[in-house]
Amino acid sequence: MRGRFRCHREASRSSNILTITLVAVVIMFFIFVAPSETMLALKNNITMDKISSQAVVDISHLMQTFNFAVNFLLYSVINPYFRRSLKYILLCNFVSNDQILKSRKRAFRRRLTIQ
């Protein structure tokens, strides 16, 4: 009984974290990416001098870059699977295959005990 309750609590917590992450990503998209894409789409229909036009393009690129950076940080902080995958990708040349296999076995055993 306790195991089922713990699994339900873990699933609920994971679901809440995923929901919060998705909401944050969508809000950041609408704040940082949507305005820049709208401006780029309307750029030909709006008459601006060359300096103003270039400033709008530069600011929109900066906003998109900021969005990508914050998304990366958000996923790194909230998602443990993303962190593990990133660590594996970054350290694959420095970690031996035995260590990787041991890590995978431990993760698999953890998943079995949670379910």
C-alpha cells in the first residue's frame, strides 16, 4: 500500500513539474519569440529607415537567443533526465563504458523499484 501511494505521489509530482515547465516554455515563447517573428513577417509591409529596421532585427535576434538560453537553463534545473543525458553527452569521452553500464543498471533498478 505504501509503495502504491509513493508511486502515485511521485507520478503526481512529475506531472506537476512537467506542467510548470511546459507553461513556462510557452509563456517565454510568446514573450521572446512571437514578437520577433511577427516583426520579421511585417518588416516588408512597414516602412522604416534602414537603421531602425536593423535595430528591430538585432533586438529580435537577441530576444530569441535569450529564449533559447533560458529554455536550456530551465530544462537543466527542472528535468533530471535532461541533466543525465547532457552529462552523458558531455562526458562520453571521459567516462568508461563500465561506468556507463553501471549507471544505466542503477537507473533501471531505480525505475523498477518505483513502479
